[in-house]
Amino acid sequence: MPTYSYAACLDNAYKVNWRIDEVLGERRFDTALRWLPLNLSGAPSATCLDEREKCVLTQVELAAYAHLFGYVEEFIAPKVGALANQQATDDRMAFDALTNFAAEEVKHMQFFRAVRERIDEQLGFEHTLLGGELQTAGYVLQKSTGAVLLLTAAIEWLTQRHYIEGMKDDAGLDDFTRAIFEAHWLEESQHAKLDHLETVRAFAAMDSAERERAIDDLIELVTAVDGLLQQQVEHDLSNLSARLDRRFDAEEQAELRQALLGAKRWTFLTSGVTHPRFQELFVEVATPAQRERVGAALAPLLNGPAVLAAGAA
């Protein structure tokens, strides 16, 4: 099992801290290049698009990709702030590390709003994106702390996977995209470790009934996330049609819808719950029966029952 500490996370956070203007400056995206790596995009499965149109699709998808990170941080920041307050009189180092974590998530929300504005300005139209951030945050924050932390852990770990496996060495990727998500990756690497510590702490304080509720809530939350992704797929279709000035027939829409949903499910669900560090955490806090129950419930969304096999061992 990995060994993390609040003190090390805070020290590392100070070392990698960045300002929004340092990352964005006056930089612009290169419209001749992809804005997302292919392993996060529906473009490879979109046979109804030519190569130029597939490139455009990745640019449309980036608007949604950046937006969805800001979207989930609407509930992560207040949750982490509440956890910090719990530690204020018990563990000052934990309080400091978690307070910094919450502040960075607020910065990330502002960061991704600026990124979306840059995309809209450069492409000449306002992308349609998922709404209801505050309502969704309120819904999530009513759920068990254990469930919220497990969902957050999956999100934190997938940011690591996306940059390392998809963006860092992709020669065909726009450099500005890479710089944006390198910055995000650096700070989220500490958030993932802090979330691990807080998840273990939360589950240690639960009785068996509370743990069962956390697992029920986790299943409900991941199912809700999938519903949000399906909504954004429809927005992506509309944005792509507007950007290309092209109407898709029913067959093309069906293919694009399937390609986009498959990519988004991998990007925002499967790549997180199958990350080795998330799997280690899941094994530590959930029983084999609970892990099996989660795997069975989420199999239709996560491309089959084997997707949580390591966590169910």
C-alpha cells in the first residue's frame, strides 16, 4: 500500500504551485492540431468524419473536457473545506494541507472558466455545456462522505492517468493543451494523495451500516455522473454541427453519439476506477462483497464486469 502524509503533500503543493496567468498568458491553441489525445476522444470511432473533421471534434471535446473538471470541483472544494474544519483542532498539519487543497480547487474552477472563455473566443462561438453545477454539487454533498471521497479519488487519479498516458508524449497534441493539463496534473497529484488519506480516515470511523450506505451512495453517484455525461454528449453533437456547419443524418448522429459516450465514459469513469492507486484504496476501505456489488452495478457503464476485477480480488 502507498504511504502518504499530510506534511509531504503540503510541502509538494508549495513546490508546484502556479498562477493562472502564468499558465495561460496570451497563449492560443493551434487549430491545425488535435486539442485532446485520441485515447480521450471519440474521433477514432467516428468513421463518418474525415481527418480534418476529427481534428475539429477533439477541439469541441476539449471545451467539454475542461468544463467537466470545473464542474466536479464545485462539490470537491466545499467538501474538502468541511473536512479541513474537522481537523482544525485535532491535526494542524492535516488542516493546513486540506485548506490548501480546497483553495487550489477554487483556483482550478477559475482556471477552467478562463480556458473555456479562451476556446469560445478563439473558435468564434459559445459552446453549449452542461449546466446546473451548483444544483449537482448540492445533490452530491448530501451523500455519504465515504461515497463522495471515493468518487473524488477516482477523479483525482484519472487526471494523473490522462496526462501521463495521453498528453505528455503525444507529438500531435497542441502544446497549449499540454501546458494547461500539465499544470492541473501537478496540483492534482497532491490532491489524490490527500483524498486517499481522508477516505481511509472516513471509513475507519464508520460502522457496518454506514459503510453499506457509502457503497449504495457511490453506485448512485457514478450512475448520476453517467447521466451527466450523456447530456454533454448531446451538447457536443450540437457544438460539432455548429463548428463544421454540417447537419448529420440519423445514422451519423447515432455513430457519433456512441463514439462520444464511449470516450467520455472511459475518460471520466473507467480510467479513474481502474487506476491502480484507486484500486488499492478501494480494496483498503471496502469488503470483497461490496467491491463485487459496485462492479456488478457499474459494469454496463464501464465496459463490462472485468473492469473492476482487480478491486474485486
